Amino acid sequence: MAANAAKRVLVVAGLGTGAGTGAATARLFAQKGYNVALIARGADSVNKLSEEINAAGGKAAPFTVSSYSSGDISTVWSDIRKRFPKPEYDIRAAVWNAGEGIWKPFLEITADDVQRSLDTNVAAAFAFSREAILSFKGNDIDSSNGKRGILIFTGATASLRGNVTTSAFAAGKHGARALSQSLAKEFGKDNIHVSHVIIDGGILTDRSRQYRNDPKWEQNEDVRLNPESIANSYLYLANQDRSAWTWELDLRPAHEKW
């Protein structure tokens, strides 16, 4: 089977409650013909999203992990490769959307807080990236865009600048951004596209609705991001051809004050 005839697979890690960026990306890529491998620490959300995508005519498979440790990430990627084996399938896209948010004044941050931030935001991103790149290196170059695969990192405002309660979180997100830039430099020559997307603003999710409890914010598309709009940007990155690749893209609502 020719490489371009193989069924495309997206691997996305980090789904939250199934209402945010990771889930929106999975839904959109499934609509565009990708098989989707869903990784999350919560069995309920990953199973529910998989069932939703399949019921809508897409193809998705759930993969639950107990943690984002290097060992668990390696194991789940092995399971994904078994579920979507070559040459019938090619893993062509991977999205690292998992994160550990810690917002505390500096003197209240514990050693455990720092470790949790670094474990998920940096160490787990390293492990996920390794597995994605190893998968991509086994692909032929896609004649439609000149790439073997794309790895996308979901960043945040804290990827660029710290604030009064973000020292632990920002340290982790800065680390993931540096990782993505290094990988883009190292593996671009292998026709592997690595991109980092800064989400500079609040995203409309079930969780944000609850903690903001602000109907005006929810209804005003000028002041917050839609997960579906972020997903559209991820698809745009996946479709970029090799003559014009984006390493870093920043997304913010029209009235964000930056």
C-alpha cells in the first residue's frame, strides 16, 4: 500500500472533560478523515468522546493512562501502534495538549507543586515527543505537503511571560516551548514539522464556565477563545506544506489585552 493511501492517524493527549482544545481537535480531525487515538487520565471522558466521534461517523479509539509518566506514555504509544498498525495506518499528527496548572504566590509553592509542573509540562512532553517523532520517522514523505508528520504543542500565555502566581506553571510551559523549538530545528531536516501554539486568553470550556460564572464572558466571542477555532488552527498547521512552515503561532481573542 502506498504511503499516501494509508489511513491517517492523529494521536492527541490531554482531553480534560471533553469540552476543550484536545477534544475539539479530535472531533475536527475525525471529520477530515483521520483515525483518532485519544489519550487521557480519565476513563470516563476518553470513552465518552470516543463514543461520540464514532457515533458521528468518525473513527476513534480510547486509551486511558494512569499517569503521564515516561513509562505509561511509552506503553500507551505501543498500544496505539498495535491498534493502528502499518502499512494500513500512518500516524501523521500528534498533539500534546496535557498540562499541569499551578497558580499560587511564590512563597506558597511547595516542592511537590514544582515537581508536578515539571513532570507533566516538561518530562511528559519529552516522552510524548519521542514516541511521536519515532513514529513519524517511519513514514514516507507525504506528497501533498512534504512532511512525514506534525507534532503540535498547546502552549499558554505562561509560555512567554510569568505573572504573580504563575512561577511554577510558567517554568513548565517555558520548558515545553523550548523543547518544541529545539525539536523543530533538529527534525525539520527530516521533514517532520513541529509547532508550538500559544493560547493567549481564556478558552470556553465547561470548567471555565463553572469557575468564571460570568454569562457575559461566555456569550462575548470578543473576549474568549472557542476550542473549535483553536482546532481549526491546528488543522491549518497540519496542512501547511514544507515551503512555509510555522513553528510558533499565537492565538488570542479580539479584545485580549496583551
